[in-house]
Amino acid sequence: MSERSKPEKHLLLLLTRGVLTTLALLCLANARASVRMYIVWYPHGYANQPATAQEGATIGGWFTLRLVVQPQSGYILNASATSATLTEQTSAHAVTPSNLQFQVSSARYPGDPQSNAIILESLQNLSDRHNGQYRVEFSVSYTVSTGNPPPNDRRTFTESGSFTFNALNLLLVDSRSDPYVVWKPEQMSGIGFSAQLLHAQSGTCRCVWSYLIAVTTRTRCW
């Protein structure tokens, strides 16, 4: 077999480098990560074990938003939330989005990947917020190592997403409209009433009932 000429060897080297570069770029294109959000909260009170909740869930009290960043290929090097806001979804009043801060978490809950993933979390409290639907909008930046030679060994990506959930803090559901209790002694001996306390969290609470004793020249109510 005849030895290749220098132009042929040069052309073969260029073709080989071109194939390797193309493969490296293809690996980079497939190096994106899966980014998802879920919630950790305490449906049975803070003295009990927490539970996880997915998009559309109804929660209350303190909770943690968790962002899971896991590459589809390659190895994840770092990740951070570049922006994140929490906004009440209502037209009943003016709404100002709240900026959220996320930190890297070492805690793992059922369903979390145990390796090659970075989890970011943000602790929040619904106690001072209205009942209703809320929406989280976020952007995540992460760097993935592809295992290719430099300069194609790593690349940084940015992905955006959203997550909605419902808040249900303590809510009193009256069986009657105002005035809550009216007694007309000439027409009735009394009046029945009922009320229901609703909350996303279960537990016990102390209820206090206040009432007014009215005394007039005609009727004395005890």
C-alpha cells in the first residue's frame, strides 16, 4: 500500500478534527439539565414530618420552594437562581411581586436525585398573605461539564420556568351574613348559627366566642 502524501494527510487531519468538533458540539447541545420545582411544607403541624407538594397544591404556613437542577448528560458543576419572584394571582387589589432568594441545599427528600444534581431552596411564610393562587417565575443558570477536551469541556446554560400553588390560611366560613346573630324576642326564642374554620394545615386551636348582653326597658337578655 502506498504511503499517503502530505496533502492527503493534512486533509485527513482536518476531517478528523472536524468530526471531533462536531461531536463535541453535539455533546454540548445535549448537556442541558432538567429543572423542576416542588414544595416542602407541614400539613400536620411543625412538630410532625414535612410532606412534598407539586404544582397546583393547596398549602399553608411556612414552606420551602425547592429547585432541582439535574443534567441530562455530563456532570453539573454549579447552579444558581438568577431571578425569582412570587406573585399573588388576583385582580381584587394591587399586587407587588416578591423577590425570592435561593440557597444551595444539602437536604434530600423522597424523589430527589442522590447524585449529579444541585438543589436550591427558599424558605417562605404564607401566614401574612391572602388566601388564593400564587405564581413563582424563575430563571436558573447552571454550568455542565461534558467531558470533552478544552475549550469544549464545559458550558453555561440558562433556563426559565414557572410554578403555581394555592394558599389557604385560617378562614372563617359563616353560615349567615351580617349581622351574625339577631334575636327578636317577640318572634322567636333564639336563633341558631354555625361557623367553620378552614386551614390547609391540620391541628388544634383555641376559639373564643364574644357576645353582648343588652339591657333595655322592655327586654332583658341573658
